[in-house]
Amino acid sequence: MMDASVIVCTFNRSASLAQTLRCLAAQQVRPDLAWEVIVVDNNSADDTRSIVQAATASNPLIRYEFEAKQGLSHARNHGIEVSRGEILLFTDDDVCPEPDWVSTVLSEMERLRCDACGGYIAPIWEKTPPAWLTERFYGFLAIRMDTRGPFPITAAADAPFGANMAFRRDVFEKVGAFDTNRGRKGAELASGEDGELFERTLKAGFKVMWLPNARVHHKVEAFRVEKRYFRRWRYQTSRNLAHTRGMPGEHRLLGVPLYLARQTARAAWNWLTAKFTAPADEAFHREIILFHFLGTLRGLYDNHLRETDQ
């Protein structure tokens, strides 16, 4: 066993992955720390393998793994299976951790005696964000710049983001790995696997902490500050949640509870009125709520089609 394993899952982002690996190679850790960096290639069609091999040649801490099953959760679970660390740190292929990231996570988890944690994520804007993109939308971009704490996280709704989180190995041994029905799959923007894992972690009685000094910087590409990206993210994520969780309700039409149809109509009206009367960020926030309902409707309808085919 090692002290720590850093798991980076990647899909067709070789250029940004190279920067992530340079940041990880520059980590300032104590000489006696035994750790590794595992890059899990999830069916990339670009030069990801050669990028990782080049990084490995200059830094033996880095090693390459391949996961054929498409999906971020599959890739993360592969990383867990092949890792040797007592503490498993997760970050993404478009993230640059600060030089003390690994050492801060490990020392704070030891000091606070916690089982899991998450930390500060600041944006690296490729393009200046538009005026409507206020902090209320930062969660869509996995940005969380909370400088308070450390403090305990007690609700799954406050769970850290996957770009900066860590778990002790025994958490996975008790609650299981990431739900492979959730999360991003190739170009599919579904999410929710991180929060669901933290939900199980908290229910099992493990201690989760927010670490404001464990910091990474997350690249935000230009296309991700456009409204169409937010609409797509919200629609696909809500559709995936409907696939995995469903919705309660006895009176249904094509698998959709009738009350949900009424709520969708109300959300559409709220968006239309806000479009002409509310500030830009509020109007778009209401539009995103509408796309949440539309994605949920589609997911429930998909479930209905699967049930009728059985």
C-alpha cells in the first residue's frame, strides 16, 4: 500500500491533460511520501496514450490505465480498483492543482480525522464570461470558491465537486464505488455521480470535510460560457436523474406524473414572464429550471418505453 493515489480520468482532452500532469508532477510533497498518479483513458480517440507515456518517461509516479466501458463512473471505478493508495484523490483532465494540493489534502485529512473531503475550485476563464453568468451558475462549471472553514459537510446537497475530492479507501470498501448508471458518458453531459456517492458516504456515518486551502484551478473553455451549453447540461443531467431515480406519482400519462406536467407548464410561464421583466441572470435561471423539467419528462418517458417493451 501507498500513502495516496491521484486518479485522473480522461476522454479526448490530451492537450489539457498534459497541463494537468505537469501540475501533478510539480507537487511539493515530503520525501518519504509514497504516492502515484493514475491516468484512466476512457476510450480517447486523440493522442492521450502518447501524452501519458511521455509524462511517464520523465516521471515514474505516473502510470497509464485503459477503461473500455464508456463513462466517467466506469473510469473512476477502474482507477479505484488498480490504485494502491490509502487515500484516493480525484481531479479532472482540465484541472491544475496548486503545488501543495496533495500535501494539504493528506495533512488536513489526518489532522481533522475525516474520511472524505472536497476543496476549493477556481476558474481559469478561456473567454470572459458574459454578464448573465453570475455566481449562481458556477455549480454548472464545477466552480466552488468557498474560503470558509474547514467545516463539516453534513448534507449531500453541499457535496464537493469531482474536480477536487478525496476519500479514504475504506469508504469505498463499505459504501461501494461510483454508480455507473450516473455521470458523464462520452459526449453525454449527465452528472450526479459525485453527489450520490457523498450521499451514501454520509449515510454510512463517515466524516466529510470542506478544505478551503486544498486548491485547484479549473479550465473553463469558451464553449462552456454559452447558454446552449448550460441548456444541454441541465437537460441531459435531469434526463439521467429521471432514468436512475424516477419520480413518485400514481396518476400518469406515458410514464409522466400529471402533477409534473403542470409544474412544467408553470416553469414555462415563469420563464416567459422573466424573459421580459427580470434581470438577465434571473431570466436565464428560470429558463434552466424549465430545461430541468423538460429533461425529467424525457427521462420518465424513456423509462415508460423500456417498461412497455419488456
